[in-house]
Amino acid sequence: MNPPRKRPGVRAPGRPRSSASRAAILKAAYQILRERGFAGFTVEGVAARAGAGKATIYRWWQTKGTLAIEAFLVAIAPRMDSIPHTDSAIADLRRQIHVAAMLYRGRVGQLLRELIALGQEDSETSRALRTNFVEPRRQAALGALRRAQATGEIRADTDIEVLADALWGPIFHRLLVTRMPLDRGFIDKLLDLVLGGARAPPTSLR
């Protein structure tokens, strides 16, 4: 018995096709975010640019806010998270914060402000932002601080939860509230002040 002939132009569903479609949607979404901001961001616009159907988009993302956040993260996470793991956890943490501040000084910071504002009205967007953006970077900072405790770079009795908030809090205060500069000079002064207070004392000579 001969196998059934495939109809022209019909492909069986498979992961490569879905992955390519998803990547195209996220790329189109981030392009529109950068060009128009969230105010000009629509599912219709993303679908048209990505060559995808609206039904496909809504099958993968519950709201346009969750789509916007995933597109934002996919675009910026490789730049924000490409931090080397060296012998100095404090040096690694300083680099991570400098890279984040550099991104926040530009279009990324403007988009992040819009997405945080959106999260105040949309619980799904707020949850996605906390879960997929804030928490992974907080855990990375806490991991670096734990490593710094283990290597003696900061005091063993330091409350690293408070220390992480003291490092990142002023950055988000400037980004979201005062809009004051996040230049390298400010970041260096912040890091020196906060980390200096947690620095382990030098070993005394006997």
C-alpha cells in the first residue's frame, strides 16, 4: 500500500516552526516597543510585522503587556546578564550594576519605566515583571554577595538582603522618581559607599 501523499504547502506542526514563529513575534514586538513605546504597541501591529496571526499571539501571551515584557527581556537579558565569574565576587557585582545602569540611561530605561507603570494597572504584567525581570537579577546579586561573604570580601554578619536593596534601591529611585542621572560617577560613589560599609576588616597581624 502506497503511503498517503502530502498536500502541497501543508506542514505538520512541529517545534522548529513554532520556535521560529515565536522568535519572530518577540523580535517584532521589541522593534515596535523601541520605535513607539508601549502607547503605540498593539497586538495587531506585532502580528502584521511578524507575519503571524493574532490568535497565535494570544495563545502564547495572555495580554499585550506580558508579550511586551517577554520581548523586552529577550532583547536586553543577554546584554544585562553577560557578567564574568571572576575570583572577586564584588568586582563581578560592580560590573553587573554598571552594565545595568548603562542600559537604563538609554532607551531601555525609558521602556522599563513604561512597563513598570503598566504593571500598576495590570496584575498579569506586574507579576511577569517581578517574576521574570526583577527576581532573577535580585537573586544574581544575592548570589554574588553570598560568594563575597564566603571569600571574606564582605563581613560574615552582613544582612545581604538589606545590602542588595541598598545597592539597587537608589538606582530605581533615580530611574523612576527623580530622573536624576545614572552616570558612572554616581554608580561608583554608590558602590563605594554601600559596599564600603560591608567590607570585611583586614586581617590583623600578630
